[in-house]
Amino acid sequence: MDNLSDSAIVLAETTWTTDQLLTLLGTIFVPLVLAAVAIYQFVIRSHFHHLKEQREEAKAQAKKKQKELDAAHADLDGKEKELATTKAELDGKEKELAKVRTGSGASSFPDPHVRESFWDGITRVESLPAAVNEVRQKLAQSAKYYHWAGVFEVLAAHPDLVNSSRPGEKSLYTPLHQAAYGGAPVEVVQRLIDLGAWRTLQNSRGERAVDIAVRKGHKGIVSLLEPHYRRQVPLGILLAIQRQFHTFIRQRAGHLVQEHALRLPELEPLLGMENPQVLFVLPGKKGSFGYRLEQVGVEARLVVEVPGSFVPGAGQKTVITCRGEETPKTGSK
């Protein structure tokens, strides 16, 4: 303890020269300053390194977003091209259908003053262009789940599909059959009928819409679905004419009937039409059969024309009765 006191006294009593003070300060404080500077530089370098990493990450994110945006633009361009192609395809199909309907212009069927009705013989998805199948699937799906707004939206653009069923499905349910099965509101059923839905059209079980409504207990729409016949033809005679008509079709387009499993026309819907004429269009731009019912009772006959030139016998007018077919003389109506 005495030694320490003596050293402190000696240090206090020592007279420091300027050089000695500078040397002492240099010995003590310079390392501290250098350490502080080193720490400051480390902090600054770390900060700038962090900023650089953030900048690089931001640039990488921006690059990624730009790629996603470019991909989205490319996808949008692809969708627009696909839409344009689909529209062109549909326009082409409309033109082809118009040609099939009118042929070379020599045929008078169908009457241009009468709203056309179409027999839907398509049963397979493969028989349709992709765009047309998509429309029909949408219609069938909407009807199946009773989304009537969706049904009428499709029918507004494609009124000829009112009696169509879903391609690839064996039930052969049309929108009216679905309405009967689900007990649709009267307004929906009436609107379908007003759009041309046939009350006499049968599903694969041989049921009409009214039969389905009765089976499901939907009494509120049964009377509305009861067929209204505008002309009377004995059922036996009508079925005999129908068999002769099917033979007529098979003789001229049997390979298409077999290849596409076509559903051949039923004639009972003609009895409820104001103007009983229908067009049966074959798939693949292969022609069509136009047919209309003339006379009633035992004198009933079916007048068939084949517009265009795709099917053997095209341009001819054939009359089919319960006894068979005959070709009218030139100039006959």
C-alpha cells in the first residue's frame, strides 16, 4: 500500500514535457481511435452490403414479375388468337350449314318464311368440332343443374340447340326433359316451349317430358307439358312412314349413321308444329335431309329433300308414305 502511494505521489509530482504528453496520448488514445474507425468502417460496409443485397433482391423480384407479366401477355395473346380461331371456325360452320341448307340454290327446302327446326342426331363428342361441343356441354350442364339463366343465355345465341341433348351421354335428356325432371317453374317450361322445345320428343327410355313430370310427381307442370297436336295421323301410319324414312336415310348415308351412331329423326314432333318441316344435318359437312309432313290421317306423307351434292340423290324430292317412297314427277309440288 505504501509503495502505491509513493508511486502516485511521484507521478503527480513528475513534470511532463509536451513530447512526453503526446507520447502518452498516442499510446493510450490512438489505438482507441483506430478501433473506433475500424468499427465504423465495419458498420458502414455491413450497411452498404445489406443495401446491395436488398437492391439485388429487388432487381430479381422485378425481373421475375416482368417474366410473369410477359407470360401473362403471351397467354392473353394466345387466348385472343384461340378466340379468333374459334369465332372463325363457328363462322365457317355457319356458312357451311347455310350451304348445306340451300345446296346449289335449286332446292326450295326449307321454306324461308318458316322458322327452321332441327333434328339433333348427334350422340358422340367426336362428331362435333371442339367449339361446338363446348357450347352444347355448357347448355346440357346448365340444364342438368337447373341453371336456367345459363340455359337461356346459350339458347339466345344458339336457338337451334333447344332440342339437343348432351353429346356422349346416353340419357338423351334435352333441356325440357331436365325441366320436367326437376319440376322447373312454369315460366321456365313455357319459355322453353316458346323457343321450340318439342313436348313429344322422347329420351332414351322412351319418355316424353310429360311422362317424366308425372313420374317425379310434378303435377304443377304436367298440363303444360301435355302434347298439343295440330294435326292427326294414326300412330301406326306415322311409325310406318318413320321406318320408311329411316331406310331412305340409311340407303344414302348409312356409313355416316354407323360411324357417328346418329340418332335418326322421330316424326311425332311434326304433329305439334305449326309448320311441320325439319332439317336433319349430317356431321362433317356431309349434307342434310330436309323433311316436312303433308296431309293428315291415312293420307299423310313425308316430303323429303336432300340439298347440296354430298349425299346420293341430292337435289331430288321424294315422297314417303306408309307404303314406301316415290319420286314426284318433274314440276310437281
